[in-house]
Amino acid sequence: MVIKKATRFFATLALLVLLANVVNAAQQLDGPATSPNVLLICIDDLNDWTGFLGGYPGVVTPNMDALAARGRNFANAHCNVPVCSASRASVMSGVAATTHGSYEIGPKYDDLPALNNIPTLQRYFKDNGYYTLSGGKVLHHGFSGRLAGDIDRSLGRKKGPNSPKPLNRPSDWSRAWDWGEYPEADAEMADYQLAKNAAAALQETFDKPFFMSVGFFRPHVPLYAPPKWFDLYDASQLALPNNPKSDLDDLPNNFLGINDYAVAPTHAEVVQHGKQRSLTQAYLANVSFADHCVGIVLDALESSPHAENTVVVLWSDHGFHLGEKQHWAKRTLWEESTRVPLLISGPGIKPGEPCQQPASLLDIYPTLIDLCKLPKNARLEGLSLVPQLQDPASERDRPAITSSYYGNHSIRSKDWRLIVYEDGAKELYDHRNDPDEFNNLAGNPEYKVIQDRLLKWLPTKTTPEFKTKSERSRKRSK
């Protein structure tokens, strides 16, 4: 009898040791057992002009490059809408524009009827035990109205820039598209002040895991930055994009290359007035300044008590043209408008090769839920990127889908881009051989199988564009 009890005792003890070893191994693979913190860094209007994406030769972005080197670089990531407010509504709700109905600069998150019962990413984490902090431009209109309670603590200005503007504009261009070496010191810039506020908060201790959102405004226009950032680039030596005049000859008539709604200049105006090199220099200067601000936050995290238990996600709301395809700014369905930086780093995420599989900013919400082991949110339309965090070569069947204005969509797979306009006109590009999207293959019978395969992903049920009463009134008055 005693022998049987002893046998059961040692068998139970052995089982407990085995279970403990299994748990320990899982923690080593997936990160610590305690809920990780989240640091979400949002950058406005940043395209692929970073070192880790190789979008421009000689660009100076050491801090973002270092983050890419210690995590996963999603090198084929794309926005859901190539404009600020609608893109950010998609990221923070986890649902596409074709569901929430905002395809342009327009309604606030809490104005969109389709989002009435969909919590923001911040609210979801708060409801699941997180302390939420936010500052800068995260949602385009800030966390106001019914969203005000989503954030426990503000890190600074809720939205937009608060940097000083020169009394006499450095350039003779439009006010929105002004640029130049101003002010003298970084400390006068709102993004720098936000970075310092976030850095100070990261040195604190918290009684629960935190979700911190930090939204940097640069390199959004107007492109002001202190002189030292302009000094990094010699305007006379800057490379300009390969831009053959025949590039647009094979496009349908209604392509979204130029639109009357936007305040951006046309390419012809930029070239006519000799502004392309100085505008390119200003954009690069602002990219490097934004990278410096990112570095302040990342350095603070590294020296904080939270360094080993914080997931970092860095992303931009959409891309940006600087003359490519004879276009400036955003709002197109081409690569320069849709492609965005997307970096994820943190506990259990091993550095490795960039992921070339298509990814969408819609995927941020479900990925963070998985990494932080929170309950699933059935309303989300993105797919978790955890398989690609574990293995960058892990295939994704779903392409990245981008919508610009109602009825126009882009479908971006690993190797192809198909654009379908509201009237049915199409563009098709082979990114293996034509990364600049010069040769429109739509209508070529040799590529019909590929085109038909991509067409299966075209959104069929789309929410009509939603406009508030004031927006509809302004439209009628024009």
C-alpha cells in the first residue's frame, strides 16, 4: 500500500515537472507569461524612403533601420485607404473602408454609423486590462466625443501639428505645401516635444500593462524642419525618379493620377517652377527628423523597465508620391501611394529576413490581439501576422486591398498589382519585372489567368461613401 502511494506521488511529481518544462519552453518561444506592453508608433505620410525599405538612395533613418533589424520588416505592406483620416479609421477599427464607408478626408471615427459598435484598438485593450496613453496624430480627428474615454492619459496635443510657423514663408508656394529650414531648434517642433513626453512616460512604472500610441506628424506638409536636417542632403545632387513622359499613355481615362479635391500641385507645376529638387530635399529632411523623434522614444524604451516586455509596432498611414508617375502626394492606387512601412518587434519575435508576403494595415489589430493573448474580436477584417513573425516565408493567400474614392480598388499580391476603377477600367502590373509600374498589362490575353485570379478578391459588397451633413452642404455649395 505504501509502495503504491509512493509510486503515485512520484508519478504526479514527474508530471508536474514535465508540465513546468512545457510551460517554460512555451514562454521561451512566445515571450513572457505576463501580458506584454504595446508601443504603437504612427508616422504621417511616410512612404518607402527609409533605409530598411530602400526606397531612396542615401536616406538617413538609423533609428527605424535599427528597429527593422531587431524585428520583422513587412516589406510588402499596404494601407487600406491612401489618405489620412480614412486610413487611420481602418487601422483603429480593424475594418476596411468598404465596411465603414470613408474613402477620403472626411468623417470622424465616431461620425461613421458603421463604427458605432466597433471599439477602437485602444478601447479594446483598455477593456481587457490595459492602461492607455496617447499623443500626437493617431486618429485624424483625435480621441474626442464618445472616444474620449478610450485614452486614460494624454501625452500631448491630440492631433495635428503645434510647431511654430514662419511669419514669412520660406518658399513662394501654397501655404499647405510650403517648406523650408524652420525653426532653428528641434525643441520647438511638436513632434520632438511629443517624443520627449513619451520618453518620460516610458521611464515610469505602471500597475498594469500599458498601450501607448505615439503619432508623429512629419513628414506631412508643410515640410518645415530645423536646418541641420536639410544639411544632410545636397539638393543639387539628389536623384530624381525615373519618369518617362510616355508612362501614362497606357492608362484608362479616369485613373486617379490628378484630382481636383486635393491641394497638391501637379507634376507639371512642380517642374515648371523648378521645385522638384528642393521639395525632395525638404521631404528627406523631414523623414530624417521624424526618424530622430522615433529614436528618442525607442532609446527611452530600451533604458526603461519595460524593454524586455513591450511589443513595438511602427507604421505609416499611407505612402506618398514625389513625382513618380507624374504625381505628387497621395490618393492614387499605385505603389507609391499604397505601400507603407510596417515593423513589428518585441518579446518572442526573432530578427530575420523581411517578409515579402502581402500585408495590410488592417492586420495590426488582430496581430496585437494574438501577441498579447487577448480574446478574439470577431468584427475584425484583417488577418494576424503572427505566422509571418515566426517565419517570414509563410505564405498569405489574401492580397492587400486598397480603396481610394468610392468604387476604385487595388489588389496587391506578392508579385502583382491589379487596379479596378469604378467604371470597370483596369491596370495590371508585374512587380517581378516592372516595380515602377510603367507597363500596364491589363487587357493583354497572356495575363488573363492572373488577372482573373486577382479579380476574385475585388470587393463586391461595399458601403456607400458616408458624408456628414456639413460635408454634404459644403459639396453642394461648390
